[in-house]
Amino acid sequence: MSIDWHALGTVLAVTLLSTVGLVGVFTLGVVGLSRPGAAVARGGAYACFAACAAAVAWGIWLIVAK
């Protein structure tokens, strides 16, 4: 049994980048909701949360579709 280190490194890199990116987008959404009275910030926050939900749904679809 041999380990494909290149594939393992690729999976690790993509996982780290996507996790950091998704957490960053969610954080932007939380910050947008914490701005009182800013309608534009609230709309951006909802867009960030929608992007997070879409990323989670896409990940679930990738797992289930196999």
C-alpha cells in the first residue's frame, strides 16, 4: 500500500483554503449584521450567509452524488 502524497497535499491545501474562506465570509456576514441601521451592510450580510449556505449545500451534494 502506498500513499499518494501529492493528492493528500492537494486535499489538505484545498480544505484549508476553503475552510478559511468560508469562515471569513461568515465573519463578514456577522459584522454586517452588527452594524445598526445600515441597510447596505444588512444586504451584504445576507449575501454572505447565502454564499455560506450555497457552499455547504454544494459540499453535501458532492458527497451524496457519488
